[in-house]
Amino acid sequence: MNPVHYQPEAGIAWITINYPPVNAMSVAVRDGLLGAVKAAEADNMSHGIICCEGRTFVAGGDISEFGRPPQQPHLPDVYNYLEASPVTWLAAMHGTVLGGGFELAMACDYRVALQNTRFGLPEVTLGLVPGAGGTQRSPRLLGVELAIDLTTSGRMINATDLLQAGGLDSIIEGELKAGAIEFLQNAGPAPQQVSQREIAPLTSDFFETKKQPVLKAAKGATAPLHNLEAIKWATETSFADGQKKERTLHLQLRNSEQSVALRHAFFAERAVSKPVIIKDTTAREFSNITIVGGGLMGAGISAACLNAGLNVHMIEVDKDAATAGKQRVIKLLDGALKRGKLSRSQYTRHCEALSAGTDYSAARETDIAIEAVVEDLEVKQGVFRSLAEHVPANTIIATNTSYLNPTEIAKGIKNPERILGLHFFSPAHIMKLLEIVNTPATSTEVLATAFAFAKKLRKVGALSGICDGFIGNRMLAAYRRQADYLLADGATPQQIDSAMRNFGLPMGPYELQDLTGLQIGWANRKRLAPTRDPAQRYISIADQLCELNRFGQRSGMGWYRYENGDRTPLPDPLVNDIISNWSAENNINRRNFSEKNIQQSLIAVLANEGARILEEGIAERALDIDMVKIHGYGYPRWRGGPMHTAEQLGKDTIKSILADVTAQSPDSWKIAEIYQ
Ligand code: COA
């Protein structure tokens, strides 16, 4: 069926695009649109309206086509034809008008939209520049400043702001089609085509001054700068030449590593919430959440639930702790109110939906109960028993543990199918990731509800099975262990941190430990000591730092030193001495590691641990691991996640790096089957 419908009606040529789910500009839509415009011309129509069925106006080019050679008709040709058409075209928009959708609107003579419509040129988030005139028409329509802002950030703009910037001719109150007809009836002669408009002259250093801020915000992604460059073309060449250059660059970038990785991330972000195990399972309804524990974690989870419109009851050990816990949540809400993230009425609702106390019987009506108390098996078991005594028999009971086994925590609890782990990341009201930990007894209905809960909280839910640290912290442990081997064998914390920052991570492993504190890692190493394989290399440098009370930023020193409460890590000769003494005591001849050595060995170790996680069935798919690392650990999105990076590097390359890693630390790594 043709996804584009053409119909002349009462003197207006109607073009309706109906290509679910988001009316993406696939080859069939491009073809249909071109045909419809030509049909309107053949009918000698003077005016036409382009609109879409379903939830949105065109939300962009068809991303799934980007991995293949482009097929005719090409989008820029379709839009140029449309713009030059003798028919006066109006785009009547709703939903999210993105990429190729916004480019379509800019090729029309008029643009009207419903109030809650949002617009953007998000190609940059896919490692691209727009491919159909977006960078050449937007500065002519919106001005260079806004065009740079939209194309380099990929952010969306609302209808009011777009109207103010001249990008919309009218915001339609009420019914869109009726409003569009009325607009056309009152419109005078068609305005000048966008591609023919002049751009106001700029100062000679204008683009030079834009470069640094764009580069800084890009954090290693290359597409933002490409977009800036493409906007510059609009200011120095004709539309036709600028568009040609834009198209060439767009097609080139489609094959770039970054764009391939970002497209992988785009589809993985959608697939991660749909693990095979919950296919066709309906989630339960939920509105009342009980959180046990009002510390940093419990307060963050409470705020996240309130922000999602849920009701929260917090339970603490005594009255003072309950009051303090509630205060902690209110403080987070206060901050959001101050920053304009919450309206006054939302703030009031959230405060009313929050209660705190000490009595578990207040949890009678709970749909989901989450324990967020100290990381201690017995304490958590006690909380689970108290919850199970008071909540309805099928209420979901979750543990927020980072390392402990949820099955152990739930030992003796009736109806184990309602038990699972919900591993939040700190600060829980901000961090996107939620690891959903499946136990052998958890029902698929409970898992599906957990994914619905993650979605409600606007988090990326990722399914994990049970192992020490689940997906994320297990990967982190492997990464840190290899970093420690590099340290023991010759690298410095500064070298390793700088290598990983240059790789695209926001921080290196040692700066990060200083930020989060060395205590948890120390406690974990002690916990694991009895079961650690004695043949595995163990680097006790971090333990030595802890023994010297060097716990990181909060204690003023850790792997680095900090002066006057400043957070800038300063190299500490004392730490470097501790490290080289450790090497000497262990008969290690320290050697040099290049930045590439450091990066590759850490990535290979991540790839190996990820492969083992997959082989053990802890993760269902490689993409789940990628999403955990991107949304919980700052792995650069433009690298697609460690499993994607490994795939791009190729199995043989990883294999050979792992051979070096194993030679450096014999008997210390279990190598995944695929890398043997
Ligand atoms: N091309 C191909 N498929 C697309 C698409 C596009 N431009 N945009 C969305 N989809 C698909 C998604 O993969 C998803 O497929 P699935 O149901 O098989 O998982 C489906 O459409 C719905 O998208 P989803 O993101 O889950 O819906 P939403 O309502 O939360 O968000 C959008 C809708 C349009 C805001 C969001 O999908 C989006 O930002 N899309 C990308 C827009 C873009 O980058 N356009 C420029 C392309 S150059």
C-alpha cells in the first residue's frame, strides 16, 4: 500500500503520510510524496497541505536504511522539487518533527503546528549532518545562531520558541486540519522560498568563536563540528552548492565508525527494554511504592518515583531517621523546583504523595517495595522478612543491592516469583540506568512490570542475571583489575586516567575511584578474599592507600591529592612512590605503556568479560551490556558500547590483545570461548 495518500478536496491538494510508527522518510514515502506533489501539479492545484496520520509528523529519515546505499528518489531532490513546485504548500504538523521531517517543513511555503509539537535536527546524535538541506535552510529560516544550536546539540525546540524564531507561521489551537485550512484561506501571496532567503552578514571571526564551545560539548563526538562547518557553508556559498556539500558529507558520515556506533546505540536503546524473556507478557499496574531506607540511595529512588507521578512511602528504623530521610527527598525536590525542572504544582503534588514512618504495616497497599538499606546480607534479609509480613502476598519485593545475591536476600520468603533486584545507580533520581536482576524464581509478569517501572521512571532498564556485581559492576571490576595490573607493571594513575579520558570516558578509573570513594571497593575486596583464586595476581596498592586513610576526594587524598577542598586531582609523588615500591617488592621491572596499549588492553578485558557474561547467560544480548555501560558508566555513546567496540575492532584483534594481557598476568583471566 502506498504510504502517501493524495486527494484534492475543496480546492486544496491534501497529501497525507501514513507510515507507522513514526512516518520515517523511507524510500516508499519519498516516492509517494514526489508522486503526490506531481499529481497536485497535474491537477493545477494552487494550494496544498501536507500532514501525517498517527502519533507524529515525519520524525526523520529512515534510520534503518542508513546502512545501505541510498535509493532513488533521494530526499534532497524530493524536497527541492517540492519547494520549487508552483503549488503553495503548507506543512501541518503535530508530534515530533525531526530531521527529514523538519527539512520537509522547511521546504514548504508555510509551516503551522499544534501547540505541543516539538522540532529538531537530531542527525548529530546519529553521528551525521542532515542530508536534505537541513543545515542550508535552517540558518536562512531561523538565523545562524539557532541553526548552530539545533544542529550541533540535536536538542528539540517547542512550538512557541520556534514561532518566535520565525520557524513557524502559526500555532493552531484546536483541530489541526481545520486550523491549517483557515490559515491558508487567510494567507496572502506565498513568501520567498526558504532556500532563496538572505543570511544577515556575520563578523569575520563568528565561526571561530563557536568552535571551542561546540568542541567542548561534543566530548569526543565528531559530528557536532561537522554540523558547524555545514552551517558555515550556508553563509559562504549558494544554496545549491551548500546543499551538494552537505549531501556528500552526510553520505560519507553514514559509513563512519561513529555514526555506525550511534545508530547501534539508537536501536539498542529501544531493544534493551524488550528482552525476549518478557515477549508478549503484560505488565501489572502500579502506583504505590514503598522504599525501605532513607539514605542517599533511598532518597534518590523516592525522588525518581515521585517525579514519575507515583506515590511513595518511606520506611526507616526510627522516627528521626524517617524525618531525615523525608527531608533528604524534599531537598532533592527543592533543588528541582529551583532549577525549573519542577513546576510549583508538581512540587506540591510530589510533597503530598510522599510519606515516611517506621511502621511496616503502612506498606499494606504497596504495589512495589524496594529495599535500599546498607549492603549487608543479614540486614537486607531482615527487611525482606518485615516487608513480606505486611505487604500483599503478590506485591513485588525488590532489592537495590549492588553485589549480593537477591535469592539469598529473599531466603524463606513466600512467593519467590515476586522477588527481583532493582539496581539503581547513584544519584538515583538522575542516573539513567536501572539493572533489572532476574532470579531463577522471578515470574515474567514481575519482570515485565519492572521494565514498565523503569520506563515510567524514564530510565533505561537492562536485564541481568545473578553474578557478583551483575553486568555493570562485574565489567567494572575486570576493568579496574586490568588497570591495576598496568599500574603495577609500569603505568601511573595519571597515564591510565588520561588514556581513558582520551578514549572518550568522562573520567579515568583512578579519578573515578577518588570521586566515589575507595571504601566500597576495599570492603568488596575483603569480602571476596576468601574465594579469590590464589593463582590470580592481586595488586594490593589500593589497599595500602586505604590503610593510609587515603579514601579519595572526601578525605582530601586518594590516588591523587586535593588542595583546599578543590576537586582537581593533583599528582601525588607519594602515591607514585607507593606504586613503584610495590613493583620493586614484587620483583617487577616497570616498563612503559603507550596510550594505545592502555586503551586497548582495558577495552579487550571489557570485551572478554562481556563475552563471558553472554556465554554464562547473565545477559541476554550483547546490546544489553552496551546499554549498561553507556547509561551507567559513562562509556561514550559514540563508541556504541564495549561489545560494539569489540565487534568493530574484530575478533582477531581482541584475541591478540588478550594474548598480551594474559602474558602480562598469567593465570589471572578466564578467557571467553569466542576469544580462545
Ligand atoms: N527511522 C526508523 N525507525 C525509527 C525512526 C527513524 N527515524 N524513529 C523511530 N523509529 C522506530 C524506533 O526504532 C521504534 O521501533 P521499534 O518499535 O521497533 O522499537 C519505533 O520507531 C518507535 O520509536 P520510539 O523511539 O520507541 O518511540 P517514541 O514515541 O518514544 O519516540 C521519536 C518517537 C520520533 C521521538 C523517536 O523515535 C526519535 O527520536 N526518533 C529518531 C528521530 C531522528 O533521529 N530523526 C532523524 C533521522 S536522520
